Amino acid sequence: MTGAVPTGDELVVVLAALANPLRLRIVARLADGRDYVSHLARDIGISRPLLHMHLQRLEAAGLVVGSLELSEDGKAMKYYEVTDFHLHLTASTVAEAVQTLTRSDPEKGPAPKEQS
């Protein structure tokens, strides 16, 4: 997500991804530079499976990106880094994004494809 005004759906995904204290910690930690999963998990103090779950959510929102690399001893290591995202929320930004929402109004129930 760059300087462009996000669509409503993009805004929902990004805000949902950031609406978790662990994911905020992950983004803050990766703001200092890229890191590999095992080190990042130890640094934050969570298990690797839990970290992977949160990283997948952040990656789906376009906030982090992962890359697989080989270490000197031939071991595969997954590195993550923060993308160059910028989010400036104002009432008018939210109002503009709402006009592009494709998901249903929560008060009306889920859209047919959201029911599963």
C-alpha cells in the first residue's frame, strides 16, 4: 500500500492485519530491518508456528514480504521485511474507501460468497 487512496476492501484487510498487538510488534521489529523467522520468533518471544500465522496475515495485507534464502551451510531460511507502505487515515479517506467496498454491510448479513 503506497500513497494512493486504498479501496474499501484493501483498507479493511490492512486495518484487520494491524488490529493485533503481536502483528504490531512484528511490524515494529521488522521496521529495524529484515530478519529470519527463527530469530524473529525468539526476539518477539513467540513460537515459530504462531509467528508464521501472523506473518501470513501481514503478507496477505501487503505489509511484509518474505523471501527464501540459503544460508552458508545450505539451510533454507525464510526472511521477512516490511514493505514500503504508507497509510494516512482521515475521515475523508475512510469515506472515499467506503464507496468502493465490495463486501456486504454487516447489518444485512454476509454476501452469498461470504457465507461459507
